[in-house]
Amino acid sequence: MSFFDYHDGILHAEQVPLPEIADAVGTPAHVYSAGVLRHTAEGFTAALRHLQSARFAFAVKANPNTAVLRLLAKCGYGADIVSGGELRRALDAGMAPTEIVFSGVGKTDRELIDALDAGIGQFNLELEEEGRVLARLAQSRGVRAGAVLRVNPDIDGGTHAKISTGKRENKFGVAIAEAPDIFDRLASLDGLDLHGIALHIGSQLGDLGPLEAAYRRVGELVFELRARGHTITRVDLGGGLGIPYRAGDTMPSFADYAAMVSRVTEQWNTRLTFEPGRVIAGLAGVLMTRVIWVKPGVMYPFVIVDAAMNDLARPALYDAYHRFTAVAPNGETMVANIAGPVCETGDTFGMAQTIDRVGRGDLAVFHATGAYGAAMASSYNCRPLSPQVLVDGDTFTVVGDRILPTELAA
Ligand code: PLP
């Protein structure tokens, strides 16, 4: 189902023509579809709801926009957070504290205290020392912290090295072989209720094989911990499912994923938590931009657009591909390099790409920017943070203002 489609030759977000949004807020602008968010969020929970007391914690890092979080809260999602700022966003969006999971390899004492005071449901411990500090902080406040231990299963998720998190050389989790002894030591601490295990092996995973292998390792650990006398009631299976960025990309369906999870976890008898991010929000957004120049190049012309790496960092960070199409295509194509105005050679969105023919002043979009798009924006080169717009049917709302560098701290 596509909520970004051409009607009468003009690209629409749901029923709103994109030029209308450009007239209202200018460019560049992040445009989200409420319909896509609801469709994917509800599709994901529907596929997995039959599993024993499944919990859904949207990975806020993928899209921390408060309006987006509010919509997802209505679809039954809590939050997977990695900072005090994300805690605030999740609470502001009305997510129940008990449905908030705190991941992250470097939580400060301040962040741990704020999360304890908010009464969040689960801390995902990344190292033994963190468990000791959390237990002390909880005790000093007269509360108990619900927690799970994040393990690193040493599985290659087969994704880009910079978004791989489950190999032993990555910074995340404790080595799975050391987990039983660490669990023994942490489980005896006052102030901590250690309920189980968490894992997350990477993002933009296109193959369920590595995920299944990692889940199986965790399953073995669950039974080993029980054999040692621990009560294991929770496993947090992380996120990671990929989305099709290129036409023709195939990704596991929610049904395939759910079938694999059911098969692997059948005997676990634990509550399962899922932390999807990209797969919920990625296809729900486009970054709308305007062509400033078409500049002659040695091999191909440069289409210089008014969006840049500060609006969408993924191409510069990971050589990621985002499909680029004109808002009002004229039926012709061109081969071009697409670049932003930032003074970095790496501020390119694609080299030697066949795209709709565009010229100065034309509107265009980068597709599938709803996850890790605005979320990663910066004001580099003293550029503004671009506005964010949420479309729902035939109406749109500005859910994030353009923020000028003069409004940010000097
Ligand atoms: N959970 C954790 C611990 C993560 O680090 C991430 C992303 O890196 C996610 C969930 C969300 O991953 P994705 O957006 O690929 O679903």
C-alpha cells in the first residue's frame, strides 16, 4: 500500500499535493504520512500479538518527533529509549512509563536517576558495572529497578558495519559466554529485579537467518540461567528489520518474522519485547527538497538541491541510497550526481544516478526518510533544522518548526 503516490502527475502525501506543503513551510521539509505509520505499526503488532504477552517499544532514535510518538502510543507502542532526551520525548508523547525500555551503552547516573524517578519498566544493562550502579541508585531512592541483561551473541547480522551491533568486537552488551556468571552476580543485588535477557544485533537486516541464530543462542542462555536457579520471565528481542530502499529490494514480511519468532521462542515461556524502529517509520517519510542549480560536471551534471547531509545524514554516513524522484516529473530522465550545498565532498546523495529530469526550481523528494532522517539532523554549516509535517488524509499539520541557527545556542 502506498500513501505517497502521483495523482494528475503530481506527487501527493495521502491526499495532499506536495507543492501545497512546500508553499506552506518551504523546503527542505520532512513530510510524514500518518496512514503509513498506522498501517505498519498495526501490521507489526497484529503479526506478533498472539505471542505470549508481547510488548512493543518503538525505537525512539528512529523518529523522535512527538506527534509521531503520540500516534504510535495510540497504536499500543511504548518506547525504547537511549538517552534522557528520548525519555522526555516518550513521556511528553503520553507513553506509559512502565512501557519504556532504556537501552544504550553509556547511560549517565543523571539519566539512570531520571528514569528511576519516572518509574520506567525496564533497564537494559550493557555491562555488569552499570547493574551495580543502578542497584545502588535504586536502593538509595527506596525503589527496585526492573532490568534485563543485554548480551552480545557474536552474530554478524549481514548489514552495514556501522549499524552492526551483535558482533563481539562491537561495543554493545556483554559477551554471551560471560552472561551466566554476570547474571549470577547481579541477580543477588538489592535494588535490582533482573528479569531476563535482551539482544539487538543490528539494523536494516534483510535476512532472518542471523536473527534466528542469535535468538536461538539466547534461548539456550534462558535455559542455562533457569538451570542455575534464576527465574527468567522476559526476553527483549530488539529491533532490526530492514525496509526496501531500492525498487526491487525484498525484505522479510512481518508474517515471516512472526513465524520465525514463534518457532524459536515456543518453549521459552517468557514475555517478549520488540523494539522496531526503521520498519515502522522508514517508509512513512519523504524529504522534500528544491533544486537550486543543475551544475555542469566532468562526467555528469550535479543536481544541487537545498537539502543536505545535515537534513539526511545516511548517505554521507553509510553510503545509503534514497530514491530521488521529481514531484512533477515530465517523463524524461537524466544521469546526474545529486548533492547538497554543504561544504563537504561527502555531501552527496547519489552519484551517476538515473533520475527524473529536473531543473532549477523544481521540487523533488528523497524517499524512505521517515527513520533516521530528521532524527539525525544537525545544524552543520549553520543551516536550519528543517520543518516536519504530518499528513493525515487531506490535512497536514506542522509537527516540527524550522529552527534557525540563531535560535540554537551560540
Ligand atoms: N533496539 C536497539 C537496542 C537499537 O540499538 C536499535 C537501533 O539501532 C533498535 C532497537 C532499532 O533498530 P531498527 O530501527 O533497525 O528496528
